[in-house]
Amino acid sequence: MSRKPASETPKKPPASRDDRLKSALKANMARRKAQARARDGMAKTNEEK
């Protein structure tokens, strides 16, 4: 009667520092681009009035 471990899938090793920084930079750039698009859209809306 041996018990199997709860999870059969091997756990991923923690992400390296470079990988974490790269993903954080990518998320930050996406957020900043979205903010710039929103500001640009607001400027165009104000011009039409």
C-alpha cells in the first residue's frame, strides 16, 4: 500500500531573474502603450467638440 504523491506533474523550477525582469518589462510596456492610446483617444475626442 504505497501512496502516490498528490501531484504527478513535476514542478517547474523558479523563474530566473532575467526571465522575471523580461516579463515585468513586457507587461510595463503594454500598460504604458495602453495608457498612451487612451490619452490619444481622449485628445481626439476633445478636438471634435
